[in-house]
Amino acid sequence: MTLAAVLRQHPLHFVPVLAMFAVVYHAIVMRMVGDWSFDPNYSHGFLVPCLSAWFAWRRWPQLREAVVIPSLWGLPLLGLGLVLLLFGSVTLELFTSRASLVVLLAGTILYLYGTGVFRLLRFPLAYLLFMVPLPYTVYDALALPLKGMVSAVATGGIRLMGLPVLREGNVIIFPNITLEVVDACSGLRSLMSLAALGTAFAFLFLPAGWRRWVLVLATVPIAVAANTLRVFVTGVLSWYMGAGAASGFFHEFEGIVVFLVAMALTGGLGIALGRGHQDQRGKE
């Protein structure tokens, strides 16, 4: 029986499952939404479920014809999800309890509908992980070396312009001003948002295979390079214009422009990869 036939014969069969998820995860999801609202590092979280649902909807023509054969392979995923949920609840570890939602959702779909439906929905399900904020221990461990690297490269560029500058860790020192490269300028914030957008672009516009992976992985150096450019420009402008260039509206606007540049570079790379695939098919 196809998924479309199952939904016609039993249109409300999934309501109890959704109700169970709502009861179990209401508080967890609402707190996560609060993080999206108040933590700029994860503001892209609002977009992720919408994109995931759209990805699934795009596959509806294939989904409706997929044969439903419940699979016991869903039980290990369900077990793993329950363990993660229990561990997160007992230890108050937010990342684990939030990630368990995605695992349990995947296990439920695999158990109820089988491998055919699950295979078509595995990317939309995996994409939901972008909405889960990283543990701050992981975030800090990644941000610290990134801040040092961004500071070092930006300082080197400023020196090449002949400006007097020193660096101590993630602090850039001019004779007239001292700039600290904080977490927001490390590139990690834009990296997480850019990775989510780059992955969506790869799924929508590139064929399955290495080209998708190239685009997704390229978001790392693109995000870091863009934020290095931001720190470099901020340093140069601060030397000539004073502390106002490193704070307030101008600094925030600069960050928006740099992120748009990073998005344009990611999109440009995606277009180039797509054209390369078309050229290769044309030669065949």
C-alpha cells in the first residue's frame, strides 16, 4: 500500500503520535525557540523547520507513491532517541534532549512507514539538526582558536598597509585604540548560518554526490575569510576614524554586508559547481 493510500484510509492515524511529541517536547521546544529569539548565534533556527518542511513537500510526488512497509529498523533509532531524551532530562543537558527530538522523529517514521518513505525524508530530517544550538562548551572550544586565527590574519593584513599594530591573543592594539575580537567576530556565528543556507542550496540545486559536499564544506573557509575581512576593515577604519568604526550602527551594518558577501560567494560557488555538472553531462 502506498503512503497516499494509507493517508486516505486512515487520515488521522498520526494524530496520537503528534500529540505524544507535543506533550513530551513542548517545554524543550519552547526553550529552544527562546534561544533562537535571544541568542544571535542561533537566529537562523526559525528558518530551519520551515525549510525542512519545504524539502519534504518538494518530494511529495515520490512520497505519495512510496510503498509503506513498517520496519523494525526503526526500533534502534527509537531506543537511541529515548536514551538521549532521558539522559538530557536527568543531566539537564539541553543539546542532548533537543537532538533526541530529531532522532525520535526519524525512528518513528522508519518504524511506521518503512525504508522507502524514510529514504525520501532522511535529508529533511537531518536538516533539522541545524536548529539545535550547540553546547556552549563546544561553542567556546571552537570560537577560541577561530578568534586567534582571525586576529592573526587581520593583523598581518593591517601591517601590510604600513599601519602600526600589535597583537596579543585576540586583542589588536593600535596607538590610538585597542580592539578585541569577540566571539561574534570569530566567524562561528556566520559559519552556522552559512552552513545551514549552503546545505539548503546544495540540496536544491546540485545533484547528489561530491559537488554537494564541496559546497557545504566550503562554507567553513568562506565564513572565516569573510569575518577576517570584517576585522581587517574594522581595524583600518578605526585607525583613521576612531573608535566609532568598531561599535554601534556602523559596525553592525558592516557585519551584515560581510555576511551578504559570504552568501554571494557561497551562491556563486554553487552556481559554478552546477554549471560544471551541466557541462560534463553535455560532453557525454
